[in-house]
Amino acid sequence: MSEQKSKEKKPSYTEFTLDMFSRSSGKNHAEIKQFNQWREDVISADKYTFETPHLTPQTPEIVVRRIHGDEHRLFNFSSYNYLGYANHPEVINAAKDALDKFGLGATGSPLLNGTFDIHKQLEHALTEFFGQEGYGISLFSSGYGANIGVVSSYIHKGDYVVLDHSSHASLIDGAVMSQGTLKLFRHNDAEFLERILKRIAKDNRRILVCVEGVYSTDGDYGNLKDIVTVTKKYGASILVDEAHSLLVAGASGQGAVEKFDVLGDVDLLIGTFSKSFGGVGGCLYAKQELINYMNYYARSRMFSCALDPAVTGGILKALELATGPDGYAKRKRIVENADHLRSLLINKVDIGTSQSWVIPIIFGDERKSIPLADYLMRKGYDFSIMMFPAVKKNKSIIRAFVTSEHTKEQLEGCAEALIDASKEYDFAL
Ligand SMILES: Cc1ncc(COP(=O)(O)O)c(C=O)c1O
């Protein structure tokens, strides 16, 4: 009876909260039932916006079909297609050529039978792109796989992985898999990092400090200069994850390491192909002897199928375009677009420390997440909503991803929709 009553109650904007850490050790798997009940409640209230199938490519305007079958034409601010290469005609044609030549899948681990000539071409092109003598590239089938494979084979039991507090899940998971000791430092705080390094350096173990070029939730740059200096002072190694910055940051697109002139000091650089390249996959750039080792020891590479040839062909073309005039023009445009959107939002909503094409709008209370995502979609906008555990408790965000392809009008409409939402959902400044 009481269950019936709560179902009939009109939902307020703070309903549909799910405790993602709810776990049960019982044989009846209570958490699975609880999750499915939550999902059903959200669907029956017609507020479900997860895994909404796209009927079009990841362009600034998209069409999606919601779970009850209604189609929505939306302005797209939730894709990592930063430079528009996911649907660029030359990229598509290059992928088609590779598909015709090599077939659909690699059908094998890269170390055994899954390496094709096109993978070697990509390794070579990326190595040339960074341009340091004696360095090389190891390809992975995802950015997530690159991080877990690299961190867990570089660090062993008794060693240390020191992560920025805003680190992506793949770095945390890699650290956990490594069985090393995990330490966290306050976001971008080099002094905090130094206090940790000073303490653990006494143990005389291997230490890996991991940071990001552009942070995927805060949208600010990694404090690379100071962090690299401190890391080197204590004889530790540094990994920079350039998932959100490769091809976009730096004059020639080498990432935040180029912008802050620290490429030569970085021991391990991680890239993903799922963002500015518009494809899927990941890579490690490091000294060739380390690359040779990783190719054998990173388990996510060794025990997983190689990148598919068609995507590899598309990534190669995206790299070629991004290193030519097309890339320079797009990098200029994406910065102008992001600055424009930020200027429209600043002092109206809380955009935290954003400096890049990732703009978080902090709305706080995670209980608003489900209705807010639904509200924004019905207003004609697709954003990425993040809540705990992806961000801190009561620091839930709407993430807007700006691309070089958005028009001024689309950015202005986006700002208006977000400001309207902030009034409706009580997070206006
Ligand atoms: C900082 C960071 N690293 C790694 C990844 C994983 O990349 P992928 O989606 O290519 O597996 C992501 C994904 O969003 C990310 O934001």
C-alpha cells in the first residue's frame, strides 16, 4: 500500500536518487533489484535520458530517440568530437578505404596476429608528430585500456601511484590493479604533491605521478610546469593523460605538454582517439625501450583485440588534417567558441575553474540530476550530467563540451538554456 502511494506521488525535482555504492553480499543480489526498481521508476516517469540512441552523427545538431520512442532534435553539447573529425568526409573515406583493404576487425591481439600495416603507419605518424628522437608509440583499443595497462605494468606492489584528486577513473583503476600504494593530492596543488613525495621518497621505491592535460570534469589545464618540477625533484616519473587535449591544446596540437613546454620532461604520455580524433582507441608515447616493454606487459593490450583497421585509417587521416591548416584553424575556433560560451555564463552560473572546451556548470545537489537532464533535453539540448562518484558529493555538474564546429548562435542558445535551467533548478548565482 505504502509502495503504491509513493509511486503515485507527483515527483519533485529532487527525486530519483540512486546510491551507486549500494552493495549487498547476500545471495539474492538486493542491489541489482534495487537498481532495476530505480531504473523502472525513472522510465515510467518518462525522465530516462541514458543511452538514448542517436539517429545522426555527432554533429552540433543531432536527432535522438528516447526510450518511449519519441524523437528529439537537439543541439549537441555532450560529444567529445572537439574538432569535428568523427564525421569529416575525408576521415570517413580513409576509414572506408582501410575497411575495404583490411576487413572489419583485427581479430587478434596486437602482439600476435592483430597488427596490420595501417597500425604501423599510425605508430610512425604519431611518433613523428611528437618528434623526439628515440621515442615510440604503443597502440591500445581504448584510452581506458591504455591507462589501466600502462599504470598497472609500470608500478608493482610496494611502489606508489600519486594521483591528482580529479583523476579519471581509468587512472584510479590502473593504480588499484597495480597493487601499488595509491596517494591522492589536492587538485592541481604542487605544494600538496611535494608534501606527499617528500614523505614517500624515503622508502626508495618507484613513484609514478599521474596528471591530466585538461581535466575532464573541471575543464582546467593540469598545472604541468609546477607538477613536473616537483616530480623530477624527488626522482619520480610523470604520466600525463592528454585525453581531452591531444590535437586541441598547444600550437601544433601536441597537447598541454606543448602549451606548457614540458614534453621533454614527461615519461609517459597517454592519448585517446575517442575524443578529438573522432574514433576510438588509445596510445602511449614514451621512450622506445619502454614501448617495447609495454607491448608485452600491458595486459589490456596483450589480452585484447587490436584497434580495428577502419578506425585506424580514420585516425591517421584525422591526424594528417589536424597537423595541417585545417587543424590550426579548428584549434583557433574551438578556443574562441569556448571563451565565448564562458563569457556568457560567467557570473550567472558557477563554472568552477574551467579554462578549456570542457565547461562544467556546477548545480550541486545530485538529487536534481535526473529531472534536470530531462528538462534540458526537452528544451532541445544534450549535455553530459555528472554526479557522485564521478565528481565530489554535492558538486554535481552539467558538462558542456564545446567544439570548433558550433556556431555563435548555437553557443548563445546553449547559454540561454543553461541560465533558464539555473533559475528553474535553483543554482543561479
Ligand atoms: C582523462 C581521461 N582519460 C581516459 C579516458 C578513457 O578514454 P576512452 O573513452 O578513449 O577509453 C577518458 C574518457 O573520457 C578521460 O576523460
